[in-house]
Amino acid sequence: MPLRFAFAVLLAVSVIGVARPPVAAASNFTPDQKKEIEAIVGGYLKTHPDVLIDALQAADEKMKADAKEKANQAFAANKQEIFDDPQSPVAGNPNGNVTLVEFFDYRCPYCKQVEPSLEKLLGDDPQLKFVFKEFPVLGPDSEVAARVALAARKQGKYASFHRAMMGTTGHIDEAVIFKVAASVGLDVDRLKQDMTSPDIEKELKANLDLGKSLDLDGTPSFIVGNAIVPGAISASDLKQLIADARKK
């Protein structure tokens, strides 16, 4: 039964009192009966639009609640992968008492916006562990940048490349990415070989799958303690989240 017609039937039965069981298939109604039901419901909704608004709001709230519950379950099931995946680059104190995780994209302007705050946090907090989750969701050039970053790790220059890319503004394409790589002393020919390695492919797929399971629909997204925080966030708010995580 089409959703619109099913809604019409149920609303007509429950609100108007049409004497027909709501479980009846749409094919059991004659064309004239269908028209009559649709006219009744249409007229009712015109005079009582709040009924439809309330129904839509309730459906939206349920969808959000279901998504949040699913994300919470994924979080509980994937804590090791979120906080302690050995394939994810780490900054700060590897043995810190609080871990801050960022899902980011090198072509995301909001990621670049929060980068100075993150650098300051790492400088100010000797007990903070920071986990980088390459999350290239903004197109093919984003994926190239993420692959190059993980390949740079093989040359011991992940942090240098990351900072340089986060400081790069304007249009970012493959040529710009390799230019940045060369500027921090990376062997570009080796990068082009390493960036296609199976371990990098596996890491990116794992990050994208993890982000999807956590219902992350954009960058940056942060995780600290038990909190999943989508979008750019101020330094003061991040500090508060870190402090709250320490208390727990």
C-alpha cells in the first residue's frame, strides 16, 4: 500500500470514523471509495494542518533518536578502533589520560579553521593523546591527500605534511598536494608508490566505514570520552569536553 494512501486510510479511520478495518488492502476499496477517503482526509488536513505537522515532527524525532541509538551502539562496539587503532597516526602524548579523535578532510575549510586551536591544545596539555582519522569525504582529491598523508607516515613525515596541508588554502588538487609533499621534504616518487599500498587502502576503508556506523555526515567530527561532536567546535568547548572526560 503506498505510504500516502495508507496514511489517508488510517487517518480517515481513526479521526473521521470511516467504518472499514485499517488493515484492509488498498485493492479492497472501489475507485469511488478511494476518492471519498482522499477527499475526507484532504479536507481534514486543510482544516487541521497541525495534525500533519505533529506527525512529521514525531517521525523526524524518531529518526534522529534511532540514528543516535545506532551510533551509540557502534561507539560501544568500536572503542578499540576509535581510540587505539595502531594504523591511525597519533600526536601529543601516546600514553595520555584523555584521547581526542578527529575525523577530518584536507579540503574541508572548517577543519582548517579549527586546526590552530587543536595545535594549541596539544601544546598546552601534556596529558592529551590526539588520534588522526583520515576521512576523505569531499571527493577524489580529498582521497589523494589522505593517501599521501598516510604514505608520508612511512617516511616519518606525517605530522609535517599534515600541518602543511592544513595551512594550504584555495583550490586543492593532486598537483597542489604533491607540491606540498615536496615542500616538506618528502620523496614524491616513493609517495606515489606507497600511497597505493593495501594497508593504506584498508585504513581509509576502515575509517569511512567507522564514520558511517557512527553517523558522521561531515567534517570535522570529534570524539572525546563518550561524546561524539560533529562540526567545528571552539577551543573552550573542546577544553571543557576534555575536562569532563578526565573527571569520568
